[in-house]
Amino acid sequence: MSSFAERADDIVRAVKLLRQHGVAVGFPMQTADGEIIFAVGNDFTLTADQILELLEHGELHAEGVRRSVEAQAAATRR
């Protein structure tokens, strides 16, 4: 897990990019175990690390978010 403080500029850039693509992104929230999460779109929650991973892979758009969430759900069901 990356440190939010260390990657804050990258996270801000990624959130702005998602919003430019028309994806609604909520304010950051912190889980009980200290992980930073964001409400993304109408139905999804992503961690800061997941958002940064999408950014690094050029998948930071609505379809990339959907595929990421679906892949995560499929892996959880196994």
C-alpha cells in the first residue's frame, strides 16, 4: 500500500482526470484500518492505490474503472 501523503499529488491528478472523463468522484474517506477510499461513479468504491494503478496503466476512465471493479469482484468470488 502506498502512502497517501507520499502520493497525494498523483492522487489529486488522477481524481481530476477521472472527473474530466465525466466520472463522479467523491471526497477521500479513510477506513478503520487507515486505507484511503473514494466513491467513484454511482456504484463503486476504489482505494487510492487502485486509482493510481489505473492511472499507471492508462485505464483511468469510466470503462477502466468498471473493468477493475468487475475483476476485483470476480477474484473475491473465487
